[in-house]
Amino acid sequence: MPQVTVVARIRARPNAIEKVRDALLALVVPTVNKDDGCINYDLYQDNDNPSLFFFLENWESEELLKKHLDSEHIKAYRKETEDLIEQRDLYRLTRIS
């Protein structure tokens, strides 16, 4: 199965930017250290709109990405931020060149 690249776009509610930022930052270490197949897991915040966050991720396979998405730290993050986030978009990409 080919490597999968993910771009995750998260928009925090205006009154929750710092809480969402902290929750997203808390995902990095357990993902990089514990989730099999994680090649990179990089978090960014938009310079012009601080309520926008992006993860740029690479995974060895779709199967290992799915395991990450079902992990306890992702479940805890979703529960913690369910009322703090306006929108989440997840794009799965396959490199073609």
C-alpha cells in the first residue's frame, strides 16, 4: 500500500484558540512516539488567521493512519475539543510525482 500524506485543517472557535492550540500540541509527542507508521506529524498555525491550524502528516500506509485516527489520544482530543472547534477537514493525498 502506498504512503499516505494527510493535510488536516482545524478551525478553532475565536474564544478557544489557545485551548485548541494546546490540545493539538499535546497530540504531537504521543503520535510521533507511539503511533506505528508515522513518518512525520507537523503542526502549523496560520500567520494571518490564528484560529486556523494545519497538520501536515505522512504515514506509511492507510491502515496505519486509520490506527492513529482510532488511537486513545485522538479520541481524547476529540472529546476535549468537541465544543471548541468550528470545523475539521481531513484530506488524504497520494503523491503522484
